Amino acid sequence: MEKDKREELMSRLSRAWDEIMSSSEKRRIRQIWQSSQKDTLTQEEDKRLAKILMEHKEFHNYWESSHTGQTTKTPEGVNPFLHVSLHLIIENQLAQNNPFQVHRFYLREIDKGVLRHQVIHRITAIFSEILFDSLKYRKPFNREKYLQLLEEEIQRES
């Protein structure tokens, strides 16, 4: 996906995300962040999220802030809460090997020498495109289209 299209998509997705689930997800992320500092997490998904939060040092001040206002963006226009939430979705898909196409795409990129974080971002870009349509048109997530786009990326790079 070209950079300008991706930036516009992420901006629009960020606005939709803020409208639908911003406050509760921000609270959850902050709770996970605080618990991770005390090493009290027991659930695997919470541990994955804590790892993602730790990996994103540029966002640490957002996790520590008690502000739960409607819109949160970095000076570069990134919504850190949406960013890590999308990371978690992809990490969960990888952990569960569901859909298997995500794992297949991931392994293919890693084998080519692409950094893990970059691979997650590439998968997130594909996922975000489908998620945005789902939110925009208030319809179920189109899993078949997601799988199709993943397969197209795999085939394109063969």
C-alpha cells in the first residue's frame, strides 16, 4: 500500500476508533502497562500487549498519562492506542495461527530478512484496510477479503 494512502487510511481509522472504543481501550492499555511494571500479569494476551507496549518506547508517556480524552495523537499524527491495539490483533493471530495465512505471510517475510516489527506493520496495513471498511460501513469484518489480500501479497512476492 502506498504511503499517502496508508497515512490517510490510518487517520480515518483513528477517528473511527476514537468514536467507537477509545476510552475503554485506553483504560485497558494503561491498566496493562501499570500491571506490567509490577510484573503481575497472568493472561497470555495481556502479556503480549505488555510486550508490545514495552517495545514502543516512543509511546511510554501515553501509557503513563492519566488523560483519557477523546483524541490522542503524536506530533506525527499517530494514535498510539490504536497502533498498539492493531499490533495486538496481529500478534494474537500469530499466536493462535489463525488465520494461518498471517503466519505464512509472516514466515515468508522473516525468511527474506525483513525485521519482525516491519512484518507486523505490513500485516497491520492489510488488516487496517478491511477494518476501516467494516467500521465505515458498519458491517462485519470481511475475513475473506483479508485472506485474499494476504494471499495476493504472498503471491506478488513469489
